[in-house]
Amino acid sequence: MNWDEIRKEFETSKITLKALAEKYDIKIGTLKSRKSRQGWSRDPTKKDATKKKKVATLEPVIETDDLTDKQKMFCLYYIKYFNATKAYQKAYECDYKTAGSNGHRMLKNAEIIAEIKKLKAEQQHGLLLDAQAVLQKYIDIAFADITDFVDFGQREMPELDHNGDPRIDENGEEITYSYSYVNFKNSDEVDGTLITEVKKGKDGVSVKLADKMKALEFLSKYTDLLSENDKKRLQEEKLRMEISKLQNNDETSQESQVAKMLRKLAGDE
């Protein structure tokens, strides 16, 4: 993927992010994340913003003297991500656990709340943009797929002899064996805003995604704001989640309920 070419096209044309994502067959969430991290802008005066401090890519600038520099950073990151934990982690450059404990406390500070409200009001499209951004984030979370973050499957490898050479069978063919693999994608290939935790333990690296069930519940309340395609995807995703819950039921009951759900999905009921 030639990200330099994609960025250049975005900054030098009027193409929308959605059209750009479709043209290069990229997930819209991945494209938005890349644009945010690298500070893509159609304003030529911000061309080298990514080479400066991170705060240089965050607009508008806070001029109040009632907040510390860290608190100002928190406000800027909060209206960028709509997530207190992530905003705190970015502003204070701390670990996730510390950010989780302190992030929401920041939202109890009256001066911080006032500044956040002011910043929102100064955004180009006001509250409508906020609502659209929040809705899109819930859509991204609800429809996230494990293949967005990892590659997995099976590969064939040649068996080697004691000299490290491939073993050959009686027909002169290489003897191979299959093995399963799981590979995490690089950070620049995924939408990091959908990941709430990454940790390394004795069993390897694990990744925790944002709560899919909560996102589905949220979208269920606002189906009138969804496109027809997203409404269909929402129904399919909810049915998949319901089917997965049936694994704890007895086999006969499970087969009956799954069959019923599949008929519902096909529109037969």
C-alpha cells in the first residue's frame, strides 16, 4: 500500500475520504486513523505539521490561562477521540491503567468541561459533526472483524533432514507438513482507536477491542440514522452474537434456535 501516494491525492484534490477508501480498497476506519495520526491536511501551511509536536496538528488552539498545558492537551485530544481514557493517555503520556483511572476524573472539572464545550462549538460543523463522528465510531466498533487486526491460517513447510535439507519421498517430491499461524498486523495497517488494550503475558501478546455488544446496543437505538446497508449489517451481527450465546444450551435446543434465527435472517419469518 503506497500511503504517500494516497496522502498526496487527498491533500491535492477534493476527493472525500469515503471515495478515497473505495478507490484504494481500504477500510474507512483505517484511512481515518492514518489521516489523524499523520496530520493529513489540505491546508498547505500545515504540510509539515507531523514533523512538529503532536499538539501542532490539533486545532483550535486553547488560549485560556485557567488550565495547565496538560489539561489543555486533554481537552484537545478529547474532542478528537471522544474518549476520556485515550485523551488522558495521549496528553499525559502514561500507561492505559493510569489513564483509565484518571481520565474520567478530568470530566468532573468544571473548567475542563467548559473548555471542551467551547472547543466543540468552534468546530466547523458544530454538534452535527460530533454526532456523526460518534455514530461512525460505534459503527466501526460494532462491525469490527478479527481479520482487521490479525492474519491467521495454515501454511505448508518442507520437512528437513539432519543437514537442514528438504526431505524427499520415493517419488522425488518434497515431504511437507502443515502448521497453524497467527500474525498481528502492523500498527499502521489497523485502526488503533478500536483497540482498548494491548498486553504481553506468558501466553503471548493479547489485544482487547472496544465493547462490541455495547456498540450494537447503541446502534439499535438509532437505526433511523443508519444506511440501509448498515441496518442489514447490524441485524446480521446481532444474530451472530445471539447464536454464539446458544453454545451453552443443549444440542437439540441449540439447533432449533439457530435454525429459527437463520430463517429470520433469510427473511422467511
